[in-house]
Amino acid sequence: QVQLVESGGGLVQPGGSLSVSCVASGSAAILTVMGWYRQAPGKERELVATISRGGTANYADSAKGRFTISSDNAKKMVFLQMGSLKPEDTAVYYCYAKTLVRQREVWGQGTLVTVSS
């Protein structure tokens, strides 16, 4: 059973930068995709960015040019570097992964990112 644990959320001022990370544990399952989604208060969960095992990154329009996703397949980790943060980036950021076998989707418990002065 794959488990995802996020870290690195917190409070940052508008225009600032913050990084979040996620590590997968509990299973030897191969992960084909890892990434980040977010859910702001009163809104639906939305894609931020994903990265394939081969290194292909996919970004939501809101993240392009400001956020960078990266991963370490050997360590089963995914990272999100966020810059030029805006108050509307405030949300719970969820780590996401998909397994090779059965294409099972796994979610972390989330880490809160608050952008406020």
C-alpha cells in the first residue's frame, strides 16, 4: 500500500517563494506519475502540476512560469518549487501518485500553503 506524505507548507508573503515535497513509502510499487493538486476553500480540487516517470512535466496554466515540479524516482519523491506566489495560491496542496500496476491513484493528506501579508 503506497502512502504519500507531504511536507513544507506554511505561510508566505505575496511575491514570495515556497517549496513543498512529498515522499512515497510503504510499497515497492512503481509510480508512473507523481504530482500536485490543490484545493482552495470553497473550491474543487484542481491540478497544479504532474511529472511522469520519464520526466515529462505538465502544468496548469496558473502554475506555468511560476512553479517548477521535479522528482527523484529512486527516492520516490516529488517536489514543487513555487515562486511569485499570490493570495489566490492559498490552498491545501495534495501530493498525487499513480501506480504502474492497476493504475491506482494515491493521495497524500495535504499540506496548507497560505499566501498572505
